[in-house]
Amino acid sequence: MRLHERLHALEPFFAEIAACARNASPSLALREEIGNLGRLGERAMLRARLVFPTPGGPTKQSTG
């Protein structure tokens, strides 16, 4: 499995973490929000599937 497909699944979560923390003061609420976004990003990364073309047909998704 190519790593960059899973990396792309994480990008919006890193952006959201940065936006969330940009003007925030350190706090338990911020830590909880960042933790939640991290868990959501991890799930998105694990669900990411490789899509590769088949000759003359539609794309198929791998299961790994």
C-alpha cells in the first residue's frame, strides 16, 4: 500500500488541528478537541483505500 494515499486522508485533520489551536490558550478543552480530531484523522487514515485503474473497466478499491 502506498503511504501517500493515507497521508492525504490526514491532511484536513492536521489543518483543522492547526486552525483550532491557532488563537487558543492551552486548556483541557483544547487538548480534548485536538485529541478528538486526532482520533478522527486516524480513523480516516485507516479507512483510506487505494484506487487503481483496471484496463478497460471501472476502478476497483483494494481492501487493505
